[in-house]
Amino acid sequence: MQADRDILLDHWPRRAALEHFRGMAQPAFCVTVPVDVTGLRERAARHGATPWLAYHHAALEAANGIAAMRQTMTADRGGVREFAVIHASTTVLRDDGSFGFLTMPREPSLAAFAARAKPGIARVRQASGSLFAGDEPGDVREETLVHMTALPWLAFTAFTHARGVGDDRPKVAFGRFTAQGERLLMPVAVDVHHALCDGVHVGHFFEQLQANLDAI
């Protein structure tokens, strides 16, 4: 099994980009793209999943397939660590109208991912108070997370994610399904730290995301 590793920067092709962007006050960029989700509800149901679970899984698998999205800058901002596996943290609308965070560990199959996530969704929905109430991340570390959220009320064409100081984690937002002729489309916004990811990486992410959705 692949292990986490520290990247040797001396001959790393992206070293110049790392040095250029890591000190910027706003070093992230965000791209919003419509993806085709025609028939996703029916296909996801065959795996015991909702569309919400299906597109979270498809996006997490896409991110795991891209080395740049599995990387983080070290605490001193001088190095880069690449994780073997990354996981998801997403938002869940609670029964009291607030929201909470839910950790969703990576599972290669959609069926296993859905089965593992459903109890957590129920816990977070019923919780109140802390944004982390009801979540049980287990041994999943925060630095290995892709931050996700869903806004099913909006077919947005652009999106801005909140970022804390030193936050270099990839972020993904999913929007409302809308009909375009005979197809059903969903906007997806991907926000990445430019010290780690370029446009080519985001392009590969969307290619793999669509392939994953089509393969469900």
C-alpha cells in the first residue's frame, strides 16, 4: 500500500510555483463547471445511495486520483507532504436549521461509502451546538480532508469558499440540479491553493469527476 511521503523539492517541477504562491495573502483560485448528472438518482439507488452521497463519492475519488490534491504544505510552509489517501468533510443541514460538519472516510466503492456515511448523517442532523457535534472522525486527520459542501437551492455560476490562515485544503461545492434540454446538469466549484495545484490539475479533476459519475 502506498504511504504518505515528503516531496523532495530540489528537483520538484512545481517548486517555483510553490515559492511564488505560498506567501500570498490570497493564494487560492476557484473554478465552477457544470457536470452532467442525468440519471444519477436511479443509478445511485442501485448502490443504496442518494444522489448527494453519489456525487460526494465521485468527487472524493476524483481528488484521490490527483497527486496535487493529496498534498499539503508543511507547518513551516517550506516543504510539501503527499498523503496516500484523502477523505472528505462536508456540511449537513440539521433539524434545527443550522449545519454541522460530517467526516466521510474514503471508501473505494459507492455502496460501502454510502453505508458508512448514513449513520453519521443521521447523528449530525439531530445534533446541535458545536459545528462538530455528532461527527465521529475516528482516526481521520484534519489535514487529510477535502472540504465539501452542497447548496441544492442554487444553480450558481461562481462560488467563494471561506479559508482560514494557512488553509491549503482542496474545497468542492455542489449546486442545484437543473434541466438543460434532455440533460440534467449540476454546477461544481473547485477551490485549490495555487502553491499546490494549477489549472491542469483542476481540469483533470473535472474529467475524472464526470467519468466517475457516468460509471455509477
